[in-house]
Amino acid sequence: MDEKEVASMQEYQKLGFMMTHLHNFSVKYDIPIVAFVQLNRDGITKESTDAISGSDRQIWLCTNFLIYKRKGVEEIAEDGSNLGTHKLIPIETRHARGLDDGDYINMSFGDSGKIEERGSKKNPIGSQTTEPIEQIEIPF
């Protein structure tokens, strides 16, 4: 496409166009890509694919879609402050088993901006039922 065609597109169309090209680049060169997108206002209360801002094409072309957000006051009280103040919610996991509905990964901030996993809500680190964390090596 040339600049005139892109200039006349709606914002969601431009996002979709860019995501398609990013996906094609990843496939062509066989490399992983980590991309971050903004949640829309629904992301405050919803934890689903319709909370993503912009274009649906961002979800169509991703392998995994996770929401990272601050826990609510009730969730911190229920989980305990030792399990962190944030959560990572796997929404779409195309090549993994994912988590049960309502489950999420507890996240805590460590020293020097380090973010640490504290296990899942249903299986927190430190509980007797904690499964070993699977280590995945990503070749570069």
C-alpha cells in the first residue's frame, strides 16, 4: 500500500494493517515478538479479549494474550499481601493449557524493578500443592 491509502484508513484499520505486517515479519524470519497493547475502559472490569483497545486483529494474530493489571483491594485481602499487588491473567493461550476460569498468576515487585511470579491464585508459591514452575528456554 502507498502512503495515500494508509492515510485514508480508520485508526483500527491501521492497527490491523500494522499487526498483519508484524505477524508476517515474525513468520518470515521465524522469530518471536513480544508486543504490548493498551486495554480499553472495559479492561477495568472485564478480563476478556474484548478489553483490548484498537483492532480485533491484534487478538486474531497473537499466540498468547495476557492481561497484566493491579489487583483489587478485595483480591489483595483474599490472597494476602505476600502474593503481590498485581496479576497476570492468561486469556488466550493457543499452544498451552492455560489456567482455569477465575485463576490468575500472582505478581510481585522485587528489588530494582524486578517482577516476580508468586504462583497462581489457586496454587500460590509457598502452598503445599504448588506445582513446579515450567522453565521454557526461548532461543535467540
